Amino acid sequence: MSARHFLSLMDCTPDELVGIIRRGVELKDLRNRGVLFEPLKGRVLGMIFEKSSTRTRLSFEAGMIQLGGQAIFLSPRDTQLGRGEPIGDCAVVMSSMLDVMMIRTYAHSNITEFAASSRVPVINGLSDDLHPCQLLADMQTFLERRGSIKGRTVAWIGDGNNMCNSYIEAAIQFDFQLRVACPEGFEPNPRFVALAGDRVQIFRDPKEAVRGAHLVSTDVWTSMGQEEETARRLKLFAPYQVNRELLDLAASDVLFMHCLPAHRGEEISLDVLDDPRAVAWDQAENRLHAQKALLEFLVETGYHPA
Ligand code: CP
Ligand code: NVA
């Protein structure tokens, strides 16, 4: 299969990733100036969502429409995928009718299996392992506010989850130091940590991890699919709340990011999203611009029908 996929940040070179986020900045400017830009006229994106979403669905759907194309929302509840049709069979059929696919699912292997049989580019819209599209938006947001992240220090506070794994891949690809502060037993996947070598350090104390950091980021303590662990997690993660006092220990120009949705009073204090150091609303908006750049990159330079 010759299609170019985006299942992880490692599917692009560092130069390609920087190119995509810079293009995201340009596409944002075009939109802000009201310029019509429709390179994907007649192209169709299929979106399979096995988990809930606000930002991912909206940004991909609006993004395709703005680029001149269309997006189709596919729920496993209403397709044969939910009734056990093999993933590979679905991929062959869907990719014969569509130009690009986006999948949000549980097991990461569902996405790799789909991609293996897809004739068109497949984008990971979040799996239990990774959330690479969010990292494009986060990296675009940092670039816009502070310039290159190369050589900077980033602190990830809380669960070593899919977002944290993608931050590890970002540390490799964008060349920054990542400090992860998490409770014992909630470390990021050792496969990703091993890949990153000395770019990643694991801490127990969030205060130590944020000292001097240029970016602090966190996420919910209970990800989608882990709901039955909520009570236990609330107790174990309590010392890992990001609040203004914690951010005061970071660099004076620190940015605070949260991919959203947020649980105020849990992983963040009630007021931290109102702090001038917080850029969560920019991050959310940049999902639109960064993914438009990704779609343009994949559909323009990826699969070309013979
Ligand atoms: N950050 C993010 O992916 O949000 P949604 O779950 O709303 O798509
Ligand atoms: N870690 C969270 C991210 C949501 C965007 C989850 O997987 O539910």
C-alpha cells in the first residue's frame, strides 16, 4: 500500500512536522483574512469515532469543508464495523470511496490494521496509545507564542497516558527535554520512553518536574475507557494538580497547556485556565489550522490514483 499515513508523530520527519505546523500558522492567517482556499475540492474525509469527541470531530469536519471538501461521520454503531465486519475489509471498501480517513479508537492496533489495508492516508484521531493530532496543535501554539521549542524544557504532569506518549514522541521529533511527573504505576509506555533515551526523565514530585520549564502540560486523570478506575485515580493523582502555585515554580515565560476536556478541581485548579499563562483555548482552535495543514500535506502529497 503506497498511502502516506499519520498514525504517530514518527510517521513524519522532523522537517515535515515543522513544515506542517508552520503551514498551520499560514492557513490560520488566510482564514483570519477571509481568504477562500479550497485545494481539497471534491475530496472526502471519512471519520470513524469509537469514542466521544468535540474538538477532533469539529476541527476535522470544519477543516475539510473550509478546504473545499466534505467529511462523513461514521459511528461503529451504525456501520458494519460495529457488527464485526473485519477491519481490513472495511478499510478496503471505505478507502475505495474516500480520499482520506480519520479514526478514533481504543486499541492502537485497530488503526494500524486499518491502515495496512487502506489505499488512502489514515490519520490517528486518538488511540489508547497516542494522540498525535493534538501535538500538532500544541506545537503550533508554542511556535506562535514563543518561537521554536527546540532545546526547551517541557513538563508533563499527571497520567502517563496517550497524550504523554505523544509528548515523548514530540520530544524526539521537535528536540526538547521532557520531564514527566506521575504516580508510581502510571508511567508512560516504556516502549516510548526507551525510544526517547535521555530526552525524557521520570519524576515523582511535580514541583521538581516544573522547575524552570518553558511549557507545562496536563490532561484528565481518567481517560476514555478507564471510567471504572475513576475513584482510585482521584486519590492517587491528587498531589498532581496543576495550579497557579505550581506554575510559579516554572520559567517566568512558561505556557500552560491542556488538550481539553478539563476537569476543574481535579487535574487543574478551578482558576488556572483563566491564568494569563494558560493557552488552552488557542490550542483547541489550532486543532483546526494544524489539521488543515496535515490534510493538505497528506492528500496533496500522499496517495495519487494511478
Ligand atoms: N482534545 C481532544 O481531542 O478533544 P476531543 O476529545 O473533544 O476531540
Ligand atoms: N487522555 C484523554 C485525552 C482526551 C482528548 C483520553 O484519552 O480520554
